[in-house]
Amino acid sequence: MHFKLIIAFVNDDKTEPVMRAARAAGATGATVIGNARGEGLKPVKTFLGLTLETQCDVLLFLVERHLSRHILERISETGAFDTTPGSGIALQLDVEDAVGVSHQI
């Protein structure tokens, strides 16, 4: 079985909708890493020395290769990655080998 790793960086208010969309598209689960921080092209807004940026989560999905593009597209649509600057990004990587995932087959 061939797998892909989808990594999505999403604003924390979009984590649950993105997770639901990925599951509906065929993902069986994800690892969520909370409280990540990203920086874009524009400087971060501050107020009295405190940053006003939102926290983001990193979502890791290990999915079967034939489902990966469909899941990636649903994540992008739900997170509005292509329509709203700074809303998040997602990418997929080939996985050479994986163990402990026989329940996904």
C-alpha cells in the first residue's frame, strides 16, 4: 500500500471544519499539533507590543495515495487557502514506508 503525508497549516478556528472535510473525503484521522506560529510576507500587527496574530495548528494526515489529491482539495476549499491570504497552506509528501497503519487499508 502506498501512502502520502498531507501537512496542513491552518488557523486554529478552522481546525475542526478542515478535520471534518478531510474525514468526509476519506481521511481516517490526523495528528494535530497545536499553537504553531507562522510568519508571512507582511509584518505582524502589534498593539502595545503584543502581537495580534492568530495561532495556527499543524494537521498531519497519513492517507492512501489514491485519496490524497481529493483530500488535499477538500482541505484547501474548507480552509479557503486559495481565496483568503494568510488562511493556511497544505502540501503532500510521498511516504516511502509506514507501519502501524494496517487498519487504514
